[in-house]
Amino acid sequence: MIRFNRVILVYALLLAGLTLALTARALPAYASGDALGEAPPTLNRTIAIERDVVQLGDLFTPAGKYADRPVARAPAPGETMTLDAMWLWRLARSFGVDWRPTTQYDAATVTRPSRAYGPKDLRAMVRRAYFVETGEDALIAIDLDDETAELHLAADAEGEPRVTRFSLDPTSGRFTAEIAGPAGSEIARRILVAGRAVRQIEVYAPAVRLGAGRIIRAQDLEVLLLPESQVSRTALVHRDDLIGKEIARTVTAGRPIPASSVRAPQLVERSGPVTIELATANMRLTAQGRALEPGAKGDLVRVQNLQSRITIDAVVIGANRVRVFTPDRMAARDALAAGGLQ
């Protein structure tokens, strides 16, 4: 019995020794030297940096004594790059970082913040260069071939981008411009833009659709800047040439009004009633008639006397009013119209 108890005791001591040995061997996996209690390295999956290079410590936490070692070139300002699982694993092993991917989808995405200059900014820079080249600016539109073009500069870059090279074809208005960022810690980024400088003209055009017979009012018009090539030479583009005129044919909103689409307001309508006046030095007679054609003030129209059924020519002098001139008065009127009498 005593012998049996001794065997149990020895066996228990052996087990205890084995447990202590296993515990001692396991300690380095969780703590070694100064790193006692330090968690195993983890991958930083989303990284934003403002330098030119990616360091080991940007990718792993902790990264050990090589944390400040550059391991890749950073993406250009405003751009993003992805580092895949296999590349990261090889990198970790080469620097003694105890990390390995758990799936093939483990990856790190590196972005570089930037100051972005979009199409509006680029057009403003080209406009200034165009003005320096030609002296023209006020009514010039800058159209870019690529309306999505952007220039990205490093977020810490000092100064503003500028046009470093500009060429222009004066006949067609075509241009090319090289725009570069300020010099800094990295080579200044550049972008080449092309497009056309378009001369514009300021026009008054209908703000809404206007139908025939409408008298144009100030509130019916809006000011537009249109390419010079899109404005007909016969278009009425000045406010004073339009207000008070009557629409002869329906006109569309946002388009210049052709001269043929407006006329002086019609004071006499075809088949409408008119008062016919005959005035001489000694008398003034009136009669009721019917207009055989429409007319504006000052137009010569044919009217019919309703009582005598005689058709005569008369001059429109007001709304539904016409005047018949005697031969002497007609001659005087024609002379005045021709500038013969003062």
C-alpha cells in the first residue's frame, strides 16, 4: 500500500513538472523581453497618409523596431491604392512581423488626401491666361474638352497652381494649357487641358413661350449670354427693340427673337370695325367701315365704307381708327415722310 502511494506521488510530481515546463514554453508566445503582455500585430485596413511613402508602421500595429521603414511609394494626391494579402504577408515576414492573412481578402487601402481643383477652377485659370494673351475677357466662355478634369495637389502643398504653358489658335479659339501645382516636397503635379474659347453676345430673349398676338413686356424677357455663332444677324437682341412689339409668330423661351417674328402692334384687325375720318381745312367727317387688312399705326390699309360700299385706302391712326387724306394732304404727308418738308 505504501509503495502504491509512492508511485502516485511520483506520478503527480512528474505531471506537475510537465505542466510547469509547458507553461514556460508558452510564455514567449504572449510576452518576450520588453514586449511582455503586447498583443499580436494587426493589419490596419484603411490608411490615410500625407507623405510621399508608406511606412511599415502605417500597415501594422505594432510593427516592431522597423515601424519607420519606408516599404512602398504613396499614391498620388487624391488617389487610392490597395495592397493585397500575399504582398502584405511577404512584407510582414521580411521584417519579422508576426502577422499572416486569415483569408485572401485581407488587404490594406491607402489614400492620400489632396486639394482638388475641378473644372470651374481650371476654367478660371485658363480665362486669366486667355486675357493675358488677347486682352479679351468679359464675354468669353471657356469650354473644356473634358468637363471632368481635376488637378489634385498634396494637402500640405504651399501656394496655388498656375498656367505654365498656353497656346491659342485665334481663328478657331482652340487652346491647350498646361497647369502645374507649386513646387514642394515632391515634383509639382501637372495637368494638360484643351478646349475652345467662345465669344459670346448678350441678348434679350423670351423667358417664356410667347404666342402670336402677345405684346412683349419687360417681364417677358431675360438676359442671356449666347455663343456669337448661335445668334442670327437678323435677331433682335436689344431690349428697346422688343418691348411694346407684337408677336407675329410664336417664339420659344431662351432663344433670340428673329425680326420677322415681331411687328408693330396691330391697331386694326382684318374684317374688324373701323371709324373712318376725313379731315379738311373746313370740315371733319366720320363714317363707319370695315378693315379689309390688318395694320399698325402709320400703315396704309384698305377699308370699306359700310354705307356706300366703296373701298378706299386709309392710314391707321389709332385703335380701330383710320384717316383718309385728300390729295393735297396726301402729297404733304408723303413729302414729310420723305423729309422734303420741315
